[in-house]
Amino acid sequence: MFLNLKRRTLGLAAAALLLAGPALADPSTIKIMVGFPPGGGTDAIARVLAEKLKDQLGANVIVENKAGAGGQLAAQALKAAPADGSVLFLSHDHSISILPLTLKNPGFDPAQDFVPVAGFATFVNGLALSGGTPAKSYKEYLAWVRENVKARGTVGVPAPASTPEFLVKVMGQKNGLDLQAAPYRGSAPMMGDMLGNQIAAGVGSVPDFIENHKAGKIRMVAVIGTKRQAILPEVPTFAELGLSGFEDLPYYGIFAPKGTPKATLDRYSAALAKVIALPEVHERLTAMGLSVGHMTSEQLGQRERAYSESWARIIKASGFQAQ
């Protein structure tokens, strides 16, 4: 009787295992999607991290540029990706926090479709002037535009309905200027036009501008935030210049499809923490203008929600209507 009971128990356990299916194995190849073209700041950051994550995760980590619509296409692709840790999305605030506020139907809902893996940095946006622009400061630029706003009032931004575009809008409103944002498909093409003096100014992230600013090819003249950046001590904040309301800093993080196993998320988060702590990685990211620091999945989720709430107020006050 005991033997029959034992056989029955073992049989039930075996059946349960068969019904549950095989245990999920960590993927041998991990794809990190970037929603912008090669050559921009986000792409460069993703490649720095992917190179070192290979060693930490013991897997092939590749970067795929799925550019278009300010990261919207990459976000939609993440929603459709398998929730097994094989596909991730490295993004800053625009794709995750801003698109859902500015589009009636972005094709994804971060709260329902994504789960934060980990955050690794904050950064600031700023106003940069092209090399051919005679102005040397923010106030000189405003005065120069005021002389002929029709010819000089166009400001490049890396994506439509982005925080840089709203910054341009508020900058114009506060100074009585008809500034017009010119949206690009990423920072790389915008920078190309700035370097060619096709546009007089652009608003984008420090990681997008820092290399050409240091080379003297463009001039950063103002940044968001509550304090000047250590890498740009000579550049004042917009608040110093009388334009308040842009103190909340955007972020960089990695996201996965909803339903990705927590054990996988925790492993990836721990690996990312180790990677950004490596001196050579920390130094490279800092040189790009990032303030590097690890955020857990929970912390990144909180940061994203707070940022979305802050910008929802700014967007509403601007009078912008979701498209």
C-alpha cells in the first residue's frame, strides 16, 4: 500500500512538471533596442553598456537601432516582444514618459505593457548655438533673434512633441518671441544641420552636444536643472537666466516587456549596477554628460511616474493638444 501511494505521488509530481513545461532558460542573445539612429547620444550610451553587459551576463548582447517617431516604433516593438529577457529597450524620458502624454494613441501603455529593469543615469537638456551663429550667450541669442525673428527663430529639436520642443515653446512665450521648433528624427541629423549651419540653434541633451561643444563647433549657452553641470561649469541654468520650471531632470533606463520573470529582471539589474560601477564605464558615461547612478526596478518606476506627472502639468499649461 505504501509503495502504491509512493508511486501515485511520484506520478502526480511528474505530471505537474510536464504540465508546467520546461524551465525558462536565460537567452543566449539579448537585444537592446534604441529608438534613435546610430551616431546619437542614446546609441553611443547603449553600445558602451552592451559591450560590458556581455561579460556580466555571459550572453551575446547586441544593439538594434529601431529609429522613428521619437522612439515610438521601438516602444511598440517592445510591447510585441517575448517576455523572456531576450529583448530590452534602452530609453530616456521621451519615449516612456512624454509620448503617452502627447499622442492620443501611441500604441503602447508603459504601465500596462512594460516593466522597468533598472535606471542608470540622469542628464540635462540644453540650448546650443551653431558655430555660424554670432551670439555667444543665451541673452545675446535672444537679442539676435529679436532683430529678425522670421529668419532666425527656428530651433532644432531631436523629436516632435518632445521636452526640447516644449522648452522652445516656453522660451519663446517668456521672451515674447515666435520661436518655432524644427523636429528631427533623432539628434544625429539635427547635429548634422547645426554643424552645417543650416539651423542657428538646437535644444537637446548634453550627451548629444558635449563632444562638439568641447571641440568648439557649437556653443552650449543654457541647461535645465537646479545647478550647473560639473562637465559644463561655464554654462548657466535656465533658472539663473530667468526661465524657471525646468528643474526636473530626465532619466535613462532599461525596460522589458510586461511579464518578464522577476528573477531575470533582478539579474539584469544587478549586472547593470556592476557595469556602471566599472571605472572605465563610469568615466565614459560621465564624459558624455550623464550623472551616473543605479536605480532598481522599483526606483526607476517611481522616477518615471514622478517625471510624467511633472511634465503633464507643463504640457497642459503650454496649451498643447494631444495629436
